[in-house]
Amino acid sequence: MLRYFPLHLLPEFRALGHDYGECPVAEETYFNRQVQLPIYAHLTDNQIDHMIGAVRRSIATLRSGR
């Protein structure tokens, strides 16, 4: 599965001295605003339906302000 991650937090860049807090917008987006769904060829219809339901429930919860 492909995952995107703030580049400065990858091990190769951390070894060069980069650390959390260096790119606050990227970190806020990645850790607090982004949703990563599994996407790969072998997902079953049941897994896809489960994800769709979870996303719909999450949206409904956010809209209701809970």
C-alpha cells in the first residue's frame, strides 16, 4: 500500500537532522486532516462496502457537530 508521509520525517531525512515541527503545515495536514484509505487490487466488495459505510458515518458525524 502506498502511503504519503511528510518528507522531512522519513528516516533518511531524520538521519540528516530534520525533525517534527519543521514543517507545521505539512504535519497538520498529514496527522490531523488527511484520511488514508486502503486502495489495492485485492480489496473485496465487502471491504469496499465497509469503507464506504465508515466514510459516510464519519461525514454524518462531522456534519452533526458531535
